[in-house]
Amino acid sequence: MTLNKLPSLFKQLKPLSIGFDHVFDHFERMLEDDEYFCSSIHGFPFYNIVKTGDYTYDIEIALAGYDKKDITVFYEDNLLRISSKKGDPDDSSDQERPKAGTIHKGIAKRYFSKVFTVANDVEIKGAELKNGLLKISMNQIIPEDKKGTKIEVK
């Protein structure tokens, strides 16, 4: 399905869905932003989204050469923002001079910013930077009455 057909799909689904208006509105706003898909999916740094259990997720971001003090992780208003503290957002070139004796500097330590939309029922558990991989752990909170229940027919 192409991106052009999604707004019409949303219009078809709205009459069949109750309480999802904010979700459809959110996706429609994303589709209106031309930069959203180009910059956030394909850009530096590279990342994985991993489902680690029935209700748990991790975002793994490859950050070779970065230290804990170089990274900001901020959550507000259903947006998880991960960015570097170094550099100028308008300058994606390396911010540090190569060390003496460096023949090739292929590991970038440049400014970056990633934004993820997080559902209302997902809780951010924490973030850890280990061996060049930033891992942000999340847990989806599902109330017992929303989990699957078999209904006895009388």
C-alpha cells in the first residue's frame, strides 16, 4: 500500500472504530510532514525496535564512540526524544578533530536527534549505554480486564 492511499484508509476505518480518533489524527499529521519519513527512518544513528516479551520492548541505538554524558533521553507528551549533546543540529560533520596519528576517521560523533511516538499505555523503564549500544526498555501496561478473557456461554 502506498502512502497516498493511507488517508482514505483512515476515513474508511474511522466509522468502524471507537475511541481511536487521536490515533488516526496522529498518523495523518505524520503523513503531512514531508521530512518525517525521510529523516527519521533512514538517518543516523541506526536503530532496532525489539519486542522482548508479550508486553515489553527495547529500542537499541548504535552509538559507537559516544559516552553517557554525550546523550540526552527525554520523554514528554508521548514522544521519546534521543539526541546528542555535542555539535550543532545544522552541522552533521564530525565535531572533534582526529587524534594525532589517525589515518582514517570513519566513526562519526556528530549531532543527531531521533523521535519515537510512544502509546499512552507504554511506560519507559530506563536507558542503558553499554558497548556502544543505547538500550531503552519499555513496558506496555495492560489492565487485567483488558487481557483476553474467555466468556462462558450460558
